[in-house]
Amino acid sequence: AELKKEKDSQAHLVYGLKGIADFLHQSVTTAWRLKKSGKYDAAISQRGRCIITDTDKLLELMRLDRASTHPQYIPYCNNTVL
């Protein structure tokens, strides 16, 4: 049971800019700009060259950002409604 909890918690993490890009179906350059913007620092952590992103938190922050700028627009990302 404890192993399953650990596996579930890791299932929502992606690593590196390539991981962010693949998750959002965007280019690595777009993922870099997203990280560089600083808007999603609560979801993206970096130590040295290692970048780890909590995808659930990233989607929530993106959802809140979209709601404040485009309240009527509901984008789709990775088959998940933002």
C-alpha cells in the first residue's frame, strides 16, 4: 500500500524542459518561456540543472491564470480541461 502511494505521487511529476513540453504538447522553447516567466514557480522547481514540475499544480496555476485573463475561454491541454 505504501509503495502504491509513492508511485501515485511520482506519477504527477515531469522532469526537465522536455518533460514540460511533452506534457503540454508544446515545443521546448515554449516550455522554457513558461518557466522563465516566473508565473508558475510554485509548480516548477529547479536545483542546478535538474528541473522538476508538479503537473497537477501547473495545470491548476494555468487554470487560474486563464480564468483571470480569459474568463469565457476554456482551452484543452493534454486531454485535460484547464
